Amino acid sequence: MITVEASGYIADHWLVRRRLFLGNCVCWLATIGIVQAWLAAILFAQGLTTGSDQWGNRIVVENKSTPYYLLHGSSLANLLAAGLIAASNSGYQSLDRLGRFAIWLLVLVSILWTIIAYDWPELLSPTIFGATGPFVWLSVIIVFAGMESRVWAWLDRLVDPLVIITAIMAIVSILHQEADSPGAVLRINHYFSLLFWFGGWRCLARTSQKIVWILMDSAVLALLMILALWLMRRSWVINISLLISIYLVTLGRRVGPSAKAAYCVAASSVGLILMLVGTMPSLQQAVAGLIARLDEDTRTGQYRIFFSQVKWEDLILGLGPKATYYYGPASPQYQFFDNAYIWMAFIGGLPILVCYCLVVLWPGLAALFVTPSDKHTILACGIMLAIWALILGGLGVFSCPCLSAYHYLICLMAGLCWSSKGLDADDSGQ
């Protein structure tokens, strides 16, 4: 006969093995999905060229290849699977009642808008995976995968190679492209976005005292500033300045006794790189263009055009994923708005806007106030999510919730901040 104690032990042992197996599945799927999404982003950037519209204006032409579509689709499938498995593996229980309600409402509203807005042929076409389609909001399920603490131990080893390769490709592009080419500008903007989120998180989370890693992080931050200047993006210059400041302020806490040496190495490296690269004619020209645009108002006109066509009450329930407005002859059916909070309300109404903020932004902001100072991985996620909250308000270019590698990483960050078990995440760094 099997005693009650023995049967209880068997049940507990089976439960532990089940959670371990499912946790490993989450780690593999999330890691593979991030790599696939990163590769898809690289292929997309490489396919961007410059063409002309019917009025003779130079425009960006997207050349999406079959490998891109395969990587893009498989990355989303793997990350959604990782999120669903993690949710069943105690991740759902890690959310509070409000968080669970927000997840359900976000999913239900996105599905409802899909049924209302799309006809049957569109449901069977790539349109359903568009920038305003339901999968943008369904991808928030990835937050559950971020609650698996071992995912971050895997990402610690994965992100550095991705950052280095992205940095090399960005440098090659900036040396061989002209700042007045729309295709080149958007390509480098994509590299910048990848480098900002992957490299920014890695710089803030790293606890290594080795000079080589401090030099690498400093080089990445300096490169981000160079790219922001080359792109002539005022908002990105502000964001990079904020990121560099936070990096230097938190460096001593992360590296411990060697803080003074680390400060000297980091500050000297960033300054030296910027001084050397500042001698490049193309960068000097870009900086001059940026200075000339410092007092230029690029937002008021869009607000005026938008709200001349869209009423405030339209933002309560939204106008659906196919909603557009007239933004001039070149963009008669425009769907994007530089303030992503208003854009979310425009597309999906307050249910989408509020639920996204509750699920993705709120845990990051809360983590900054309740996380112990020695939990660097979680604090790095919280800082990056706080910056994301600023960017969504308009302090960024071409940045909004989307089906891209950097947004998947943002969802994983939110998951780590949500999880109470995240406090046990590996913070060893390299």
C-alpha cells in the first residue's frame, strides 16, 4: 500500500518535474523567438531602399523577403507559445486581480475589434498581422514568459552577441549611407532601436567589474549617441543622454569596490569616442542640421490636423484597427500618430490604452520603488520601462507597441517586474 505521505511526496515530485519541464520549454521558446525576431528585424532593415512616389518625392521602399516573413511569423509563434506555457506554469497566478482583468480585457477587445473590422479574406491574409492588427495586443501575453527567471539567465548570454553584431551593422551603414536618403535613415533608425533596447538593458543590468565589459558598454552608449546625432533626432538625443546619465549613476552600485576606476574608464571612453567621431564630416553636417532644428515645432501641426478630424469622444472606444485620418496628399489614409498613447486610443479606445499601461508600464514603474538595490536585472528592466513610458508620450520616433524584437523584449521586461519570484532572478552578470 502507498501511504498518504508517500502519495503526497510523489504528487509534489511530479509537480516539481512538470514545472521544471515547462520552465525549460519557456526558456527555449523565448530565446529562439527573440533570436528569430532580431534576425527578422535585420533582414527588414537590409531590405529598405529609397524610391519615388507619384509626385516625385523620395520615399522609403520596403523589400520584405520570404526569409523575413518566415522568421517574423515563427518568432511571434514561439514567443506566444512561451507566454501561454508560462501562464499555465504559475505565471498567471503571479498577476494581481487588476492585472488579470487587464490581460483578459486586452485580449477580448482585440478579438472583438478583429471581428468587427476585418472581413473573411482579410482574416486569411497578412493584413491580420499588420501594425494595428490584433496580434500587436495579443503579443502582450509574452509578459508571462518574462516571469520565468531562468529566461533572463539565458538572455544574459544571448544579448551581448546580438548587441555587438547590431553595432557593427549600424557602423557599416552609417559609413556608407547619406543622411538625406529616406531608406538609409529608416534603416539606421531600426538598428538604433535594436541597439537602444537590447544594449541599453544590458548596460544597466551588467554587474561585471572587468574593464573589458565596461569599455564595451561605454562604446555601445557612445555609438547610440552618434546614431541619434546622425539621425538628427532631438528626442533620441534626450533619451540617450538620460540613459548615459543613469548608467553612470548606477555604475558604482553595480560594480562595487572598483567604482572609481569604472567611472573614469566609462566617462573617458564615451567622451573620447564622441570626440574622435566628431571629426567626421558627415557627422558634423548632421549635428549642424540638428542644431538648426532645435526650435522647430514638429508636433503641433500633427495635433491640429488629427483633432480637426477625430473628436475626443472617438478615443473612448476607438475607431478600430483600420482607422485612418488625412495627413496631407502624400498620406491621405494615415494610421500613425507620434504620441503612442493617443494612437492606442485612436485604434482601440481606452480599453486598449489603459490595459496596455497596466500590464506593461505599471509593473516597471512600481519595480523602481519596491525592488531592492542589489537586484540589478529587475531595476534595469524598470528603468527601461520608465523610458518606454516617456517615449510613448512622444519622446521618440517611430516607436509604439508593435510586432518587433525590441517590443518583445519590453514585454519580457514587464514580466520580470510583475513576478514576485523575479526577485530571485540571476543578477550575476558577466
